[in-house]
Amino acid sequence: MRAVVRGERGPVLVDVAAPEPGPGQVRIRTVAAAVNPVDVATARGLFGELAGAGLGWDVAGTVDAVGPGVDGPAVGERVVGFRDRLLPALGSHAELVVLDAAAVAPAPDLDPVRAATFPLNASTAWQGLDALGLAPGDSLLVTGAAGAVGRHAATLAVRRGLRVVAAVRPGAGHRVDTPYVETADGWPDAVRALAPGGVDGAFDAAGLGATALDAVRSAGRYLSVLPVLPLPPAFRGVTTRAVAAYGDRTVLTELVALAAAGVLDVPEPERFPLADATSAYARAAEPGRGTPVVLVP
Ligand SMILES: NC(=O)c1ccc[n+]([C@@H]2O[C@H](COP(=O)([O-])OP(=O)(O)OC[C@H]3O[C@@H](n4cnc5c(N)ncnc54)[C@H](OP(=O)(O)O)[C@@H]3O)[C@@H](O)[C@H]2O)c1
């Protein structure tokens, strides 16, 4: 099969043996696979020895083989899923991808090309909100709210009864129905004007660190999406932690239902053929892009 892996100067297309599913695993024939910031960073070698050559986390496709001990999904089912380890030699930017069955959920009613764009990002939003542990009525700053993780975090936080203030880069706009501020100089002041004393928590999907933490009230909570980087200092009793998303069929099943109901905002992505991964990665790396990028074999 054909797969895109990390080469000396970025993503390269190679011919490799088809991977076989082991115990508890399924093999998926890829219909579409998103190109996320983690792929761009991996292709640039930013994770060094922490990452294998495999590229691609998200996938939507059809199960074409199952390993021993799998009680679902079955061969022929349309599914979404994502790999959650950095080290594999192969990822989802391939014609076939092997995942743990527990990291895969049925998605029979979704357009697979759109569906390939949310498993990792919306799971990060869901699991990040779990990690923050705020209560209904609490206020939450979401940075990077025009991006994929931030947009899903804002949507899911509103559904959890949180009072969301979003932060977006000037001119980026905001697609979720919440107040928002633009990240011009001194923007945490604008957040504190909306949430006097500071917000109860921050979901820092833009990776702004100490600046985002500055908008949090004393003894509030801060969440980073960059688990391989140091957390900002826990000033003023603010609890700081990072989320590292993992494939969880229960969460993915909820997200599939929200996407099918139109609650989760899943825009039409830009498509690139697997053979033109170089262009896809270049496009995905452009700031202010707004739309997701997918590879289609
Ligand atoms: N921990 C995990 O498990 C996990 C999982 C998925 C993603 N992530 C990480 O989460 C982050 C967001 O991912 P994503 O897919 O949502 O990326 P994305 O779609 O590119 O969104 C990031 C958003 O943050 C904005 N932003 C970046 N720097 C900014 C700055 N200095 N000031 C204001 N806004 C800024 C970007 O604006 P511009 O486009 O204008 O730059 C964009 O709107 C990435 O770092 C990714 O690696 C972590």
C-alpha cells in the first residue's frame, strides 16, 4: 500500500507492506485523513526521537479486517478513529491504517471526508474539558477559538453549561455563539472586563501560555494542549495541567452523534491526493487557514 511518512525534508510517499491488525485491533481502509498541526510538527522533526516516521492521526473509512478478540466494529462498517501514540512507523496518511478497536467508533451517517477532521480535535476538546473539571455556571476562556480544537471546546463547553469567553486572533472571527475578544495587546484585560476578577478556567488551544493564564482568577484552572512543553508557572494558586488526547470509543460515539445532529461544527475540508502530501502539509501549516485539510488516497 501507499503511505506518507516523515522523510529528511518533510512528508514523502512510500510503498510499504499492508499492516495487519493484531489482537484488539482493526484495519481501516482510509477514505480521508486530516492533516493536523501534530503532523506538520512531526514532519518537520519537531518531536525528535519522541516520534516515529508515521504521519496522520485522524481517519475516516471502512473496516476491512479485524484482529483476534475484537467484538466491534465489524468488517464493512464505516468508522472514524484516531491513533494516539507518537511512535508508530505508520499513521493514518496511508491507504490502510491499523488502530486499536477501542479508539474507533461507527459513523454510518456521516460524510467520511468531513468526519475525518474532528476525532482528534474534538476528543481533545472533550477530554480537556473533563480535565479542567469546571461546574455548570463557571466561566471559561477558550483561546484559539477560530481553530479546530478551540472551536470544538467552545461548543462543547456551552453544552456543559459553562459561560464561555472566546479569544481569537484579530480578524479571525468566531463561529460559536459566545462573547469573544481579539488577542490584541493587553487582551486579558478585555477578558476580565467580561468576567470580573478573571475567568474560572482557561482552555488554551492557541498555546498562549502565561498570557492566557493571566486572564484566569486566582486559584482558578488552566489547561494546556501542548503536553510535550513545560506548563506556564502556576501563579496565584492557579492549577495548571495539560491534556493529551486518547482514542476512546465512548467519547467518539458521543462526538459522532453531535456531528450528525449538526451540533459539532464540521466544515467542508480542502482535499489533497495522498500523492500530493507536500502541498497538503504546506497548506495545513498556513496560519489563518480556517478550513481543515484532508488527504484522500
Ligand atoms: N494535546 C493534544 O492531545 C492535542 C490534540 C490535538 C491538537 N493539539 C494541539 O492543539 C493546538 C491547536 O490545534 P488545532 O488543530 O486547533 O490548530 P488550529 O486549527 O491551527 O487552531 C489554532 C488556533 O490558534 C490560533 N493562534 C495560534 N497562535 C496564536 C496567537 N499567538 N495569538 C492568537 N491566536 C493564535 C490560530 O490562529 P492562526 O491560524 O491565525 O495562527 C488558530 O485559530 C495545536 O498546538 C495542536 O498541536 C493537541
